[in-house]
Amino acid sequence: MLRSLWIAKTGMDAQQTSIDLISNNLANSSTNAFKKINPIFQDLLYTTIRAPGAASNAQNLLPTGLQVGSGSAVSTTERVNIQGPLLNTGNSLDVAIQGNGYFQIQLADGTLAYTRNGSFSKNATGQIVTQDGNTVSGAGVIPSSATGVFINSAGLVQYTQQGSTALTQAGQLVLANFANESGMSSIGNGNYIPTPSSGTAQTQTAGTNGMGTTNQYYVEQSNVNVSEELVRLIAAQRGYEINTRAVSASDQILQKLSTLGQ
């Protein structure tokens, strides 16, 4: 089989993976706090037919060698963790992080997870929870008699009650950061869990030690730039088409070779 058929196949696979990632970015262009994901390409192993520096004769060395690559692949994906724009929702339980950090939440099985999506609500017992019903760590309980909820830039959660302007503390939002936030594993619904690559969660008060501040009445939007993704989609489509042409060219060569012995 011609080597070019396999090489073109790897190129098609790599561009298809790129299109898959771009499609996911575009699908989540309106998802709160979504972080776009980019593919990282790498070339594959090389067949060395003649090594660089090999002796060409008794006196001379080859200035260059003869190596043939075996194609390309997507070696990894990179999450782009830049800040998304903030949107004012008017909801007193919506909170956006301006700067570094993640909200810590508790999943149904007790596992701690982390999210940038601060679109929160109250459950039947007054706990502040995510839209999936996961408890927000440190947020406390807001009684049904509360007339207002206030969350300051340091993540302090307070409320007022009927007939009084005095503020009562309900809790303190827990923010966490990681040595390598790109190393966290996405589990869907805007939630992430730590991995050995990300390191363990380092919790801090909002606004201290490089941690971002909390902004009440706001949610962070997706950081996907639709125009950029469409340009990348066109480039990936063209790359796929070019590799299919390499397959067609190789097929034509094989047809020519098959007729030589006739």
C-alpha cells in the first residue's frame, strides 16, 4: 500500500477531531462560563531511510538525511481559561467571579467539584445551589423570611428580614484555585474535578492572594468568539478536503500501477 494513503488518513482524522472540537465550542457559545477548547496537533513517527550525518563515502558525511513522516494527530486538547464577559441578570443570587478562581460545589455523591458558573438559586431548605441542585460550599442558608440577599466582593453572603435593615451573615463563598487549572477534568454541566495534573484545590477568600472578586447580579458568559471559530472551521474543512485529494491522487497512482503489468 502507498504510504501516502495512511498519511492522508491520519490528516483526515486529525482535521475531523478539530471540527468536532470547534463544533462543541460553537454549540456552547451561549453556555454560562464555558471555556473554549483548542486542539494541539503533532507530527507522528518518521521512517529514517538515510540518517542525517551518515557517511556517503569514505571521506564525506551526508549534510541531510532522508526521513518520511507518517502523518499527524491531535495529541491533546487545551482549555482556554480566559475570562468571559459578564452579563447583568438582575438576579440577586447570580454571582460572577472577576479574575481567578472557581466556586466549590458538592455533588450528589458528596464529591467536591468546581465551576465558574455562578447562576445560583435557593432550594426548598434555603440552601444556595447550582441549577443542577448541587450545594454551593460556604454559601449558607437563606431563610424564607429574608427580604433581600447581599453578596459582597469578598464572597460574604448576608440577608435582611422583614422590618429590619440589619444584615445577618449566612455564609462565606468558598473560592478555589489550582496550580494548573487546564489540568482539571471536565465532567459536564460546567463542572470540573481536580486531577494529579491540576494539583489540589487551594481555597482562599475572594479578593485575597491573587483570587478574583465576586460580583453579585452577574454571570460569566462563554469566552467563545463565534467569528474566530467560524474561521477555524473553514480552515479545518479545507485541511480535510486537501487530505482527501491526497487519497484520490494515491488511488490514481495505484490504478496506473495496476495497468503496467497488463
